[in-house]
Amino acid sequence: MLKVKNLRTSYGKNEILKGLDFEVSKEDIVAVIGESGTGKTTLALAIMGLLRYQQDNVKISGEIVFNGIDLSRLKEDELKKIRWSKISIVFQNVDNILNPVIPVFKQIKEILNSNDGTSIINDMLEKMDFPVSRAYAYPYQLSMGEKQKVMLAMAYILNPEFVILDEPTSALDFESKNNLIKIIKELSSQKAVLLATHDLDTAQNISNKTVVLYGGNIIESGSTKDVFTNPRHPYTRGLIRSYPSETRTKDLQGIKGNPGFTDNGCCFWPRCTQAIQICKEEKPLLTESNGRKIACHRYGIIPLVSVSRIKKTYENRSILKSISFDVYEGETLTILGRSGSGKTTLAKIIMGLIKPDDGEICLENMKVTCWDSAFYKKVQMIFQDTRAALSHRLNILESVTEPLLIQKCKSNEEMVDAAKQVLSEVGLPGSDDFLYSYPHHLSGGELQRVVIARALILSPRVLIADEPTSALDPSIQAKVLKLLNQIQEQRGLGMLFITHDLGVARKVSDRVMEINNGILKEKILR
Amino acid sequence: MNKRWVSYIIAFFIIISLNFAIPRLLPGDPVSAIYGEDVMVKLSEDVKEYINSAYNIDKPVISQYFLYLASLFKGNLGYSLYYKQSVGKLLMSYMPFTLLLMGLAVIISSFFAFILGIESGWRRGKKIDLFLLYSIIISSGFPSFFIAALFLIFFGITLGALPMQGARTAYSGFTGFGITSDFLKHLVLPLSSLIFILIPPGYFLTRNAMLSNIKEPYILLARAKGLSDSKIRYGHAGRNSLIPFVTQTGMRMGTIIVTGSLFIEMVFSYPGMGSLIYNSILNRDYPVLQGSLLIVTFLVLIINFFMDILYVKIDPRIKYAH
Ligand code: SF4
């Protein structure tokens, strides 16, 4: 029905859409999601052929093929025939989107060419559950929800084949939003719909396909269900994580840095925690695999640690029976289990402290054969018992810089600087007083932070945290968990979180797996 | 609306009370203040009585005030010694010309200003727009009496096509159709120069309103709906530009009356209120001056009142805000 090919638009030197390719077929509802300023509205206007009314010096290249006709090449009067009768739009509900001095009924009626549209309009309004008597009101007398219904009534009244919805549910309260979503679904059957929104709930509820836009580029697309349950592009994941949805339990997490798009390389690299050299130089192409399209040099979020078929038997008791899982970049995977379920054994196996009977461990897709300093540079662990983890004979500075000493990679001053930096990252002072104090001077919360700082000083990619907060008071625990969350957002740390506490698991995890009788199972949290 | 009524009535009473108070606050008694020191000596008995009955100087101030109100409502505005006529009658004979001239000028100029403004704003930056814009800017730079004089010289003297002054040809003996056409011919010059003077402000305002209105989201929606150009231009953008236009015209009404009557009527010796006021100033004919000003303010008040009703009609949001 609608096929967009390499669509580029610019105002003067300012390029907004940077080569979009996607398709909307009949009965498809395609959600275009992304933050404001990514070009969603521009896309909607480009399809309607209205862009040049919005801004001067508009340039459009590429194709917008609708039923075989390239809309971008049509003249204004040819477009007029297609507009609304074939393609209609529900604009974002901004002030003055409806003419303030004309009763809304008249504004709907002017669409119908015939003089006798009243019954058609009344039918339509009835379908929307909109009292017909209210239709003679002026826009300022209507609530946001009512205005939105008026606009929907307008958009669907000529029964067009293709409808564009631009933020149809923004600025609505919860109830009106759900009500409207229901109406949109009903009206949209048998039609092709493009839904531009930053409201992920709406997108997830209405659409069957999703296109994720960032900085005028499509960075990921696929079926809505896939994209939302298993986002593969770091940006998509960040977007979903930062959205307060009804079902997510993990604390909200933002995306590092500020929205700002670069034109060199991947548009997301300044904010991407797994960017590599090529990301800064070359723009990744949208490539397809398994029905999902993704634009990333690393084919999406990378698995940092992959554990496969790990087995361990102790005194004839099989503790781990063929355990496999991946920990991805920037995610927290929680292993939930009772004490004695083998979860600590598992962590120690990954750290190379215990040898498994069978199975292998890969780090960034490379099989780990020996646990040398290179491995520990990338994988660090924090333990439950902080007092045991820190030697009482070393002061804070010495404790924190200990890993650097082992790696022998920095001069003395550099080590002090690095220590001060990680300490400030975990919210501890970098003063000499503090640096030269000893563990017994510090509180439990402070000690745990020192331990975290020590784990972070090598900038590891993976942090394995074994009950890191179980010894802390709840108020301190909350602070430490928040801190870990924050560090993850900034560094893209992959975290393997080991706990027996379901409440903690709910708050910190992207995914939770439960270990029981040596078997690991995905646990869905609601 | 009720509140408005009250404020109009209050304004009305303030005006007539001022009219009552001013001659009485001047030094001496009001009659000599208005008619001059020696007036009582020169006048015939009838006139004296007429004047005395109008001013009632021998009565206390309060009853003077009520008697003044009573005579005012009877249409007694005083007596002009210069014209030897009651002021009320005098005004009745001058008023219609002004009303006609002003009414026509306001209606016709508003129509053109609005249409030109819409077309010009809609075609922003195109040739027609620039042509209209610059020519109207230039023409609005001239003072109004200058324009009137230009019209007078060009059409009246150079072309000799139109009568240059008055409202009708004296002693012409025209009858029937002749009277009407003679009357209309006399109207052409003052009317067209007044229209010419009144167009620019309305045009500029409408054009500006259009420029901002065509950027409004509802215009984008109207375009998306595939409406015809003229429907978008007049039905949507123009409809909204009407609001500031009417507001501005309402506010300018006072100025329009002054420019209209005073300058234009003076230049063309058109026998309206402007000429009357002008002459009464020259002749120190205070009763006429006082009466005319009272009537003019009253007129402005009435126009404002109708404007208020009109605002609500064209901008439904106003009613809501009250
Ligand atoms: S890994 Fe590179 S290409 Fe992929 S999203 Fe990050 S910066 Fe972009």
C-alpha cells in the first residue's frame, strides 16, 4: 500500500530524515516510535505532501509510493485529490489544531462535499461515543479527549485506505487514553495505519509492526511484540527502559548523554555504551535477520558473557545441571535462588574460581580458556561480605587501587586520580582523609561502595554481584541499588545479579532466571 | 452582557454630567460664559426666556441638573446665536451627511482593506503582495488632508469631472433623479478620499493577521483535508483574521470620525458635523460646539456598543471568557 524508499528531507542545510525505508501494507498498523525531534512528524507531513507548508526551503528526495503512485512527485492539485479521501491524518493535539472560531461540527462537515452530511457525521460520532449535541460546541469548549475524538472522526469519515496518526493519545489521562485506543483499533480494521508516537504503551497496544526512529534514521524495525519484548538495538532498549510502562518493574533508566544526533558514523554512537571505532566512522546499514531489521555494526546489543551447558556435581549431588544463559551489554540478569541452590557456585565458576565438570564460558563471543589478568580486567565481582573482601590492613586508597597494581598498568599519580574518580562515581569523597582511612572507620554502606569502586576501577564490562546488598539496612540497600543502576546506564555494564530476594530482583533486573534443583528457568515478573 | 449595559449607562451619564458641569465651572454664570458677557442685553425677550429655561440659573444646582436632564431628553441642546436656531435642530440637519459619509466610507474601506489584506497575506512575497504592500505603504505616508487635497485638485480641478464642494448644487432646480445624482456626485470625492485614507491601517492589520494565521496548525489541517484554496483562505485564515480586524476598526472609530468629519468635510466643505464643529470654533459658537461634542461622544458610545455585540459574534471565545 505505502512504500517509502530512501526518503530524505531537509530544511536548508538541516537534514531531518536521512534515508528511510519501510513499508505499510493493508491491515498493517505500523508504529513509528522515537523521542521528540527524531522526525516522526516530518515523516507524517512528508507523506501528506504538506512539508513545504511547514517550513521554507524544504527538499525531499527518495520515493513515497502509495498504491503505485509516487506522492513526492505529485503536484498540489493532484495531491488534493488524494488527501483525506485516500490518506487522512490525525495531527498532534496541539493548541489551535482545530479552528478556534468554528463549531467542530462544521469543521467535520466541510470535509464532506455533499450538503447532507449530517447523518453520516452523527453515525461517526456515535461510533466514537461522542454526544452529538457537543458537536455544535467550539473547540475551546471541548476537553482534550473530545477534541481528539473530533479529529479521529474527521480522519475516518471518508473511509480512507491509509490513516496517519500523529501522537493520537498524548496529553490524555489514563482512562481517555485507553478508551481512545479501543476506538482507534475498531476504526482501523481493514486499513493501513501509520502511528507516530512516543507513547510506547499506545504503540504496543495498537500496532503490529514497529519502526524505531533515531535522529532521522530507522535503527530497528520488526514485529511490535518482538521489538518490545526483545529490543536488539541499544537505543530501542534504552527507550523502552526509560518509559514508565504498566508492566515494567525495574527502576527507570535513562540513556547516557543528551539527545543529539551525529552525522558521522552511527547516529547513536555518542550515547552508545558499546560503540567501537567503526561506529564513529561509518554509518551502519539497516540489515535484516530473522524478520528483524537493525542498523548496528555490532548487530545489536552484544552478549558479553555466554554460559553454556555448565554442569557441576558435589559429592554426588548434582548442583548445576547444564546451565546456559547470556548476559548482554548494559542489562541486568538476575539469578534468583534459595541459599544452597548453587547460585554462588555458578558465579565462582564464571570467575574461574571453581572448575566446572562440563560446559564452557565465552567472553564477548570468545571461549575463555584461562582466567588471566585480561579476563579480570573485563569481569569483576563484588561479594556479599564486604569486610572479608577488603583487607583490614590496607587503607581505602590501597584497597581501591589494588586491581590496578595487579594489572600493573598505571603510574602512582594515575592510580590516585583513577581512585578519586571511581570513588566520586560511587558517591564517596576523594579527600585525603578518606583515602587514607581504614575499613573499620567506615559504615557498611560506605564499605559496599568502596567494594563497588574497586570493582569498577578497571572499567570492566561485566560485573557479577553476589548478594551485594543483603548485609545492608534497607535504606542503604536502596541507595546502593540505585547506584548500580546509574553506573549501568553510564557505562553499559552487563550485570549478573545474584540474590535470594525477589523484591530486589524485581527492582534491578531486566530479566530474571530462577535456579531450582540445578535447573535455570526464565521467570516472568509482573 | 449585563455588566456591559451598566458600564455603557454609566459612561453615558458621565458624559452628560460633564456637559452640564463644564459651563457652570467656568468663571461667571454659565449663560455669560457660553454666550458672552453682553448677551443678555442684546437679545430679544423670547430668546432670553428660551436660554433661561435651558439653564435655570436661578434654581439650586441639583434641580438645575434634573431640569437639564429633562430638557436634554426632550432634545433641547441649547440655542445657537450665530445660526439663530436651536442646537438640536442644527445638529439634525448636519448629522445625516456625516453619518452617510462615514458609514459608507467605513463599510466600503473595510471591505477593500480586508479583501486586499487577505489576498496579499495569502500570497506573501509574491508580486501581487509586494505591489499592494508597497503602494499602500507609500500612500499611507501622506497626511490625510494632503490626500484629500490631491483628490480635489486632480478630479475636481484638473479633470473637472466632479463637484468640489458642498453636498448639492445650490439653486440648480434639479428635481427627482437629478437631485439624487447631483447629491451622489457631490459625495464621490469626499467619500473616495476618505476610503483611500481608511484602507491602509485595515489592510496592514489584515495582512499581518494572515501572515501569522497561515502558520496556525488549523491551516495545516485544512490543507490536509484537501479543502479548496479559497475555502482555506477565507473560511479559515480569513475568518480568524476578521477578529483583530473588527477589534481594530472598533477602536479606531473615534479617530475615523475625527479624520473623517474634521479634515475631509473641511476640505470639501461638506455640510456635516465636521464643518459644523469647525465653524463653531471659528465663531466661538459654544452651544453648538458643546452639543456637537455631546452627540459625537454619544455616537462613539453607540458604535462601541454594537462593536461589542459584533465581537462576541465573530469570536465565540469572548463570551466564554466573560
Ligand atoms: S554498537 Fe555502534 S553501530 Fe551499534 S548502536 Fe552502538 S554505536 Fe551504533
